[in-house]
Amino acid sequence: MSNRYQKIPTRKFDGVKAYVTSRYPEITPQESDIYVYTTYGDRFDILAQQYYSNSSWWWIISIANSQLLQDSLVIPEGIQIRIPANPLSIVNSFNQINQL
């Protein structure tokens, strides 16, 4: 399983290891995107596993739905969210932006 932190460089600041800030690509809506209504217990990582077979790509769904709070994996129930249809191109853009 891919880990989005795996290749992100680290630096030491005052002796403490920290990840270098990552930049994320803009995820523009596409006609092929999937729209779903959330139900009780939905989380970004569970939906990423369901739609992408990779729970570590949860951030793609999160960023695509920037109207939601970005401080939790939990998604409120009963709202419509967008699942981007081409996650591999988004991951490739992420890697290119961050030169991974």
C-alpha cells in the first residue's frame, strides 16, 4: 500500500525531525467524477479504499471536497461529495509538484 509520507523529505529543526511541507494539486471537476451521498460512518480513507483500492489516497477525496472541514477523516452524513475518477493522474501531479 502506498504511503503518501514515504517519499516526502524530512528536515531536522532544533533536533526534531519534521516533514517538509507538501503541496497538493488543484483537483478540477471532470465529467467522469462520481458523486455520492454520505452515510453514517463514511470516512475519507474508507471511501478511498472502496473507490481506489488504496486507503492512503484519502487526501484526494478530501481535497476535491474542500468545502468540508479538513481536520478529520470523518465526513458528515447526508451530504453530496465528489469522488475524482482518475486518482492516478492526481497522484502523479502530487509527485511532480513535490518532485518525488
